[in-house]
Amino acid sequence: MKNKQMEILFLPTDRGTVKVYVYGFKTPRSSGQVIVSFDNVSVEAKGYRRNKTIIKALAQLHETIVNNQDS
């Protein structure tokens, strides 16, 4: 049976808390998944480099929030 582990990061901001859930990235060159959520908006990113995938997910979340505010 596989033992799944998750890392959770909480990033406090003036408008609330950004929650980052990180799965995978156990060994070098292994894939992983990052889910970032803020209020009722969630974004998912997959990749092979942990830090770059987290940054990519945060950038997607930012883009989603900015686009929703303009509408």
C-alpha cells in the first residue's frame, strides 16, 4: 500500500490566508502536484521541480484572482 504524504504551507496576507498543498516530489526527477487555494478559488499545477511548480501555481492563482476582479 502506498503511503501518501502531503505538505501544507500557510501564507498569511492582508486579505486572508493562501493555503498551498504539496504532493509528491519524493526523489529528484519525480513528479508532484501543487494545489493552491485562497477564499473560494483553487488552482492546480503539476511538474517535476517542487519550487518552480509552487511558483507556477501561485502565479496562476494570482492571474485567476486578478481576472475575476476585472469581470
